[in-house]
Amino acid sequence: MNFYEHLQNSKNNLISSKNNTTTLVLGNETADLDSMISALFYSYLASIISKEKNRQYIPLINLNREDFKLKTDCIYPIVNYFNSKSQKNTNENNVTYETCSQKLVFRDDLTPSVLNSLNSLRIVLVDHNRLCYEFENLLREKDYTIESIIDHHVDENKYTPSHLKIINMVGSTVSLITQLYQQESEKEKQLFQNVKMDKEMAKLFLAPILIDSVNLHREYNRTTDIDEASAEYLKNIILKEEPNFNSDDHYQLLKENKHRIADLSIYDLMRKDFKKYYYHPNPDTQSSDNYFYGISSISRWCIENLIETDNNNKTEILSSMKKWMEKQNLKFLLLMASHLDGDIFKRELFFLFSEDFNKTIEDVIIKGIETSDIDCSVLQKSEENRYYIYRQKNLKYSRKVLQPYLQTLL
């Protein structure tokens, strides 16, 4: 079975899995490009090399189907891949993101009845190393095993996988899977003889590596030797079929499509790239000491310009934050905005705390932010209304870096 057939069959395989042993391969709840492609790629690789005839590896995109439209970074490369294959089949119409989403497996496909039908459930975590709260809650009555972890975030040491654990702070998780694919294809040449990677696959897998590494530019401190080697491996596959391929042009197309956010509301923007965290120092799940907080990352968005241009914009941002906090049951929400000012990359932070959140902890968080090497300067803040807006001068503090620091302040 080739990669395209693997994706086409995944949804049906999930529904009709009674006679098979199922491994769900899922990325993190942000469901960004690296997370989605990691799930698609590794599930296919694992299905090739698996020694178990009745085992099926199903890639599960960790968001609900209706929210796929928010993932502008994912839509172009994934739909482009499906279109490249459908064009070779005259019976298929042009694929859009709506029709593409019907072919993939999303979180809301894992209904209680489907979940109950899964035998000997195993899970592979890609682009994270701990199940998010929603998935832990979903699986609380189900026996399952963490089979493998492949990730590039700080290891929370929550699980001991039964098969494989690779955690390496590279730019993109797909780089790690590409490295693994290369190793396995060289070791098991016979297995890969009839399922060799083609240029369309390589373009799809190259996309998150280029995006997460900022086109492999070392000055952003998001590129490692593994990212460069994996990108080179994929580019060589593409160049064999498409000698005029230019990865810089490919990156520009990906970036332009990633940032097509004009049709999204502020509320949609903060849902688009959102992560939810559960702080639970008390083992009693009903304890008021335990709570949720969230961080939304928004690109090409300058808070300072918005609030200086029209004060109504700040009102809309605050009302949208409150709405999302209520929806997600958050005690506080942080927006991490970034944009280019000419050729200069800039970041901003916007904190909002709920009215019933512990004010002492709030003060500790804000003091920790203002006195740390994050190097923040105040744009606006209101202790009465419990919001704080900053310019962030130390650019190394992406969400992946800032969240573990934030956790130490709680």
C-alpha cells in the first residue's frame, strides 16, 4: 500500500477495526503542520515496517474536523498533495480543504462507539510526549499502551514506551521521522522496494521542516544538523523527478499560504494555534488548586499597532479572550503574537487572568515575566482589569521555551 492509499483508507480502517489491533498515531493538540505531517508520515512508516499482519497504524489529527479550516499552515501542503494524486485519477474531482478533510481522521471521529470497538489499543505520540488532558480524559476507561514517542519538546518523562522513544530538540519532529525513514529504508531495502518515496511525498514532508526551521536559517536557533540532513535527503528525492525544484521558492509558497488569515476573526485566530495546560499540584481532581491555562500563538499580528490604531480593537481582543477562556475553562490565557517590522522579527505578549483567579499567583507570574531574561517592556497593563501587554525583546522565548518557564512560576 502506498502513502496515498494509506491516507485514503485510514478513516475506513478506524471504523472497521474489529479484527485488527490498532495503533493511533497522534500529534499534539495545537495540530500545526509539524504535528499533522508527523502523524501522517510516521503512521505510514510504521505500517511498512510492522511485523504484525493484523496491526493497523491510523494517523489521527488532534482537533475536530470543523477546525481544520483554521489551520492555514496545513491546508496548502496537504491539499496540494491530495490534488497531485487525484489529478492522476480522472474519476476524482479537484480536492479542496473541505473534501480533503473528509479523507482524514480527526479527533471527533474517535466516538465512544468507535473507541469501544478498538482492540488492544496502542498509541504513538509525535510532536509531544504527554497526552493532552482531553485525550487522557477520553481514554480514562480504556486500556491502552504508549507504544512510541517521537518528539522535539522537553521530556516530561510521563511514559515508558513499549517500542521506541526518540526525543531530540531539533527544529521539526518530521526531521526525526525522516531520519528514521532513511535508516529503515536502507536497512530493509526489500520492504521499501515497491513503496519508494516520490516527489509529492517528499514535498509534503519537507514543508514542516522548512517552516519550523525558518527555511533552515541558523540565525534563528531553530535548525540543527538533523534538520539540514533530513531536508537535503528529501530535496534530493524531489530533484530526481523535478530538476528545477527550488526549496526557497517552496518555502515562500508555504509561508504565504500559512499566513492567509484575513478571513479569520480575532476569536478564530486565538483558536488557530492554541495549547491548553493542566496545572494540578493537588492529586484531588476536584481541588481548587488545580486549573487550566492556555497559550495561543498568532503570527503576522502586531498587538501594538492594533490597539494604537483603534481602542475598539483592544475591546474586541479582550472580549474574544474572555469568550475563549470561558469555552476552555481557563484561569488565564496568554497570546503570543509575532510579526515582521521590515526585516526585523518581533514578539509581543498579552496576558488576561480570570476574575476568580488567585491574585497572589497572578502577581508572581507577572513579576516573573517582568524580571526575567525574557526582557519585556510594558505596552499597557491594568491590574484592575487583570490584563498585561508587553513587547518581548528576547526572541528565543517561543511558546516551547516560555511555557516550561511559566510552569515554574505557578
